[in-house]
Amino acid sequence: MATLTPESGITRTEGRTLERSRIRIKELRLRTFIGFNPEEQEKLQDVVINVLIEYDAVKAARSDQPEEALNYKTVTKRIIRLVEENRFLLLEKLVHDVLNCAMEHPSVERAEVEVDKPHALRFADSVSLTMSAHRTDM
């Protein structure tokens, strides 16, 4: 049975506390210019992006109102626009910029981004880089 503590707005269910929620954007496949070698700067390459966003979804869960939730479609569209409309020399820059995109909404408490660059190495499926960030003012 779930109970709500009015002072915190946290839902308690069978001795557990629902505090944070995670949105996962999985296997977002995009194409961009990535790399500093001449052939990489002339040809679009595939990248695969995974994003984890943590935020407090209790208000949205209680109200069932879309305006109370973090709109993951809007976040995804911003990421798509960022990746497809820019050029990156380094995977680090691409991951950093996508992470900043994921952290833009003030309700985001923590985010983690992993970007894979398929076929970057001859004997590997891909090379990936992961970065994470969290708010210190929450």
C-alpha cells in the first residue's frame, strides 16, 4: 500500500521510498562529422548515443499531468539537432555537448551520456566515451 508524506511529497510503498526516477534514451543512432583525420571531416559517420537522466518524478507520478514531467521527446530533439548540425574533432567534445543538453532542464539532478563511434578501430565493434554530471545545488 502506498502512502504520501505531505511534507516531502515522497511516495512510500511497502517500506521503500520513491525518490528519483531515471529516463533512459537508448541507442539513439545519428550521423555527424566526427574526427580530425581528413576522411573523417568529409564523410558523415554513425554515432550511437545512450543518455541516462535522473530527476524527481514524484509530482508527475502523483498528478498524471504531462506538464509536471520532464519531456524526454524535447530533450531528444535537442540532442538530435546538436549532433546533426555540428562537427566535432573529438569524441570528448561531442559527449560533453550532449551531456550539457541533457542537463539543461532545471529538474535534472544527474545525467550520464555514452557515445559509441562504431568501426573506429579495426578489430573492435566501437569505441565509446562516457561522461556524467550532477547538480550540486539540489
